[in-house]
Amino acid sequence: MSLIKSNIAEEFDAFSKNYREDMITVVPHYEALLSAFLQAVPADRHIDSVLDVGCGNGIVTDLLLTRYADAHYTLLDASKEMLDICRKRFAQYQVDYVQSYFSDYAFPESSYDLVVAGFSLHHCHADEKQQLYQKIHQSLQSGGCLVMSDLFISKSDEDHPALLEEWKSHTLSHDATGEKWAWLSEHYDAFDSPDNLQDVSVWLQQAGFSKIDIVWQQGHWINLKATK
Ligand SMILES: C[S@@+](CC[C@H](N)C(=O)[O-])C[C@H]1O[C@@H](n2cnc3c(N)ncnc32)[C@H](O)[C@@H]1O
């Protein structure tokens, strides 16, 4: 019997129940990659407006709120359950919620100081990623930046089998039953489409980003900042 749902929205509706613990189990370096968002965000820039692409349960926005409590946040995700969690979590803050696939979202021109994407853009195929980088670039104000934490390796890369072995060891060290690894393997085949850092860097430059910094890296797990 399949362990996964039929589309990404339903997949993350189901995954929302025990989100943080499950992410720590199935994503190596998850907490370090989260903390890197605060390292990446420019200390010298006033942040008024933030877009969280694939906000999930709001874990990245929650971190940003510790520094930018008065900013306006837009949380974009296809999963209704994830957005419902965010609505409860951020009731006292200035937050708009958009339930939409990334490809259907009308990114407003020159609007955001900061766009964050935590473990969300690897769900998009290469073409969609390239289009999204362009839309994100256009939606940023001058000097604004895109910050992403994610996996950056193509499934066809020669290092990919070794990555899978390390990943499996990590997941089994948190869940010896093997259930999470079984779920993750199926999820990864169906929903995940990571690309190599080199390709992503080229696409970001083609989208118009002038500066790309690696903020945190452990192997192919990376926090990257692209500045407009
Ligand atoms: C792995 S979770 C990451 C959540 C959170 N940003 C974090 O750092 O833990 C990916 C989220 O992106 C959303 N997502 C993935 N692909 C999407 C798409 N094409 N359109 C809209 N939402 C998408 C999923 O519903 C899910 O909530």
C-alpha cells in the first residue's frame, strides 16, 4: 500500500500533524539550516515586507518574527492544514495567507524586502524553479534578497547514491523502525526534484540576482542568499 498522498497539498496536510519532529527525523541538519535564516538576513536592512514561499507550519516565519515582529508577512502554501496552523500561530501579527500552488501565485512587482523558502523549492522541477526565481526577483525591492535552505543535488549527480546512504543512516538513527525512511523514499520519488547548486546559481544569475552567498553548508544541504 502506498504511504504517500496523491498531490503535494494533501501530502503536507497529512505531514502537518507532527511537523517539527518529523522534519528533524527526515532532514539532516534541519535545525542548523533553520537557524541559518537569521544568519542570512541582512542586519543593515530595514525589513518591512516578507514572503514565505512554502511556509509549511510557519517555522521560518516564526524565527523571523523574533527579529522583525512589526513586518508584514505573506505566507504562501498549497496545504490548507499548514496554513490553518499558521493562522492560529500568528494571530497577533500582520500576516496574509495565500493557499495556492507557487505557479498560480501572482507575485506582486517590487514588493518584498525579503523572500524566504525553507525546504520548499526542491518540490519544483527545474523549469518551474527557473520561472519562480524570475518571479521572485521581480517581486523583490532593490537590494532585497531571497534566502533558501534546501537540498541542492540532482538525482542524476554521481554523488547522489552516497547522499541517499547518509540520509538513510540519519533517518534510521532517529527512527529505528524504518517506517519514516520507507515513507521518505516514496515521498522523495514522487514529490522531490532537487537540482545541483551550480545549476541553481546559474538560474539565479539569469533571473537577475547580482550576488549569491552560501551562508551555511554541510555537503549538499545548504542555506543560500541571493541578493537583487
Ligand atoms: C517541506 S515543507 C517546508 C515548510 C517550511 N518552510 C520549513 O522550512 O520547514 C514544504 C512546504 O511547501 C509546500 N509546497 C511544496 N510545493 C508547493 C507548490 N508547488 N505550491 C505550493 N506549496 C508547495 C508544501 O505544502 C509544504 O508545506
